[in-house]
Amino acid sequence: MRQFLAFAISILIGTSLAIAEGPPTNGDADAWCEANQNDCVTWCESNPDAEICQEPECD
């Protein structure tokens, strides 16, 4: 039972940390995404409508 509780708590903590990480609200989101590509992709999966996550338009 203790192992299950420890496992569940670690999953909840890991999930909340992954969701919490994102581009700074008062900084340059483009620079953050370039510097943290893995975090940017993970964040965009949860926030596909965010401006930083939109595909660039082709002219």
C-alpha cells in the first residue's frame, strides 16, 4: 500500500510540474521555446491554441 501511495504521489507531482512549466508571462516566449525545445513541445501539447504554438504561415 505504501508503494502505491508513493507511486501515485510521484506521478501527481511530476504531472503538475510538467503542466506548470511554460513560457514566461513577462518575457520573450520565442526565446524561451528556442532555449527549451522539449519543454516547449510538452507545453504546446497541453496549450495548442497559444500563439507560440501556432504553425508559422507560409507566404
